[in-house]
Amino acid sequence: MPVPADVAFAVSQTQGAVRKRWDPFIRRQHLIGAERPAKGVRTYTVQRFGLAMESEYVSYNPPSNVGMKMTNGSWFFARMGGGWRFSPVEGDPSRSLAVWRYNFACRPAWLAPLAERIGSVILQRDIDRRIAGFARGCEDPVVLAEAERLRIA
């Protein structure tokens, strides 16, 4: 990413209209009963095809990493989780490396082997789009202004 790791982390935690400027995955997203992300805080997300899920921050360690797990969601996910890690590029702290990892399991069990292979392809495509959008967000003055506000608050 073309920004330091702490800025990349802050961009990743933007919400509302600012989040939608860079994140093509979401249609709507908000925190549940909280003003700021933190470990234990839940989010409600509706993705671009209209599927909804509730998730919870299982880790929140600015500026290096964040982890989430689905707590309630689509009937076909037995579980879903993910983590985003941000680190400075060696030799150039003005740039950062963003690594996003997801895991999931599908149900029912008899369909899981096929559903998980198909899901991996679809999820990879969505992750690739999200990372490209995230990189654009790390250069968008509106997104960067909100990220700076989050870093200071």
C-alpha cells in the first residue's frame, strides 16, 4: 500500500459512506451498539448481493492487525472468519504490506466439499476486488482524511 501501516490500518476501519468509497464488497455496514471498533464489538454487514451477516471483532490491535468471526449469517456458512494484518515495507516505512486471510466452512456436510471449492473461487475474486479497492482507498483524499481522524481519536 502507498501509505504507512498505521494509516492502512485506519483506512481498513473506516465506516459508512467513506467505507463504501473503497470497499466493493459491502452494500451496508455498521457497528452494533458501539461508536468505534474494538475487541468484542459486533458489526452488521450486508454484502453487495444482499446476503447479511453479523460478526464480532475477536482481535483489534492497531496498527498491526484485526480479526473477525461470523456470529450469525447465511444458512450455508457453518463458520466464517478473517484477519487483516498490516506491516511496514522493509526499507520503506512510508509504504505497507496488507495481508488478508479468510477461512470458512459450508453446510450441509454432504454439500460442503463442492460448496467450499466453489466458495473459494468466489471468495478469492471478492478478496482481489476488495484489495484493489483498498489500494485505491489508500490514495483517496476523502478516505485518507477519515483515516487520519480515526488515528487521532
